[in-house]
Amino acid sequence: MPAKMGTRQSLLDAARRIVLAKGYAAVGINEVLAEAGVPKGSFYHYFDSKDAFGEAMMKSYFDDYFATMDGIVAHTEKSSAEHLMRYWQYFYDTQVADDCQGGCLVVKLGTEIADLSEAMRVATKDGTAAIVDRLERMIVDGIADGSVSVDDSPRATAEALYDLWLGASMIAKIHSNPGQLDRAMAVTRRVLHV
């Protein structure tokens, strides 16, 4: 069973790399198998369908993303404001990669999969809600430790900032320029009063 799980994860990792470059609909199963070095015809040993594969890819992406976020807050010697700004810097750095083409599957696939796959849409909705949950917790902790203050509720602030960064990432991608992300960082500092 461990070998099967390793092959399954290799397929998911290969798909993530390809999908970030091409989008989901443009990627064929055989291309993913070739990239992962897995024999043709074995895809359905690991996934029931391409839709189930896409859902698993999104869940795997979010699991990695949550691990990064959780790793940021694990540095208990830092203030919550430092955690928040380290997270936004991580978001920034991820999005300016490859001439602002970024590495966020939500930015890359959000509208595409909303029309293409209900399972992938739900996995993305759940994943983004969990990101906002973590941001809200960081804001609440920042208010508690005195390093952050906000003019709205922590939840509304977390949602607004995440939405801001998703939009800024899309515009940065369109313009191949990080200017919108720079503005998002400045707005974030003002909103959090850091």
C-alpha cells in the first residue's frame, strides 16, 4: 500500500506542475502519467475518474498550503503580526514567480474548475474557507497579543484580505508585473495596522 500511495502522490505532484503551466482542461491523463513516470493504463488503479483525480489534486495542494501556513504560526517566538506578514510575503513570493505567472492553483484554476467540475469546485471552496479560517485565527491572536488591530471583525478582515490578494494575483498575472501585489501588501499593512 505505501508504494501505491507514493505513486498516487507522484501523479498529483506531476499534475500540479503541468496544470500550473497549462490549466486543467488542457492537460491529458497520458501527459501526467508520462511526467510522473507511471505506465500508461495504470491511472485508474489510483483514481476512479479524471474528476476524482482533479479533486484529489486540489486537496493535496491545500494540504501542502495548510502545512506552510501552520509552519508559519509554529514560530511562537514571533508575534501574530509577524506571522501574518510572513504569510503575505509567502503569498507574494509565490505569485511573483515565473514573471508573475505564480504558483497558486486557486488563481490559476478558480474560474475554470467552477464550470468544469463540481467536486473540484467544492474542494477549492472548502480549501479557501480553511485558509480564511487560519487567517482569522492569526488576526484574533494578533488582537490578543496587541500586535494587530482591525476596524472590522476578524472574519470579515480575513475574507477581504484573501479576496484582495486573489484579485491582485490575477491582475499581476495578466500584466506580468507585481505592481498590484505591491499595492495589496501596502493595503494589508494598513488594514492590520502593522
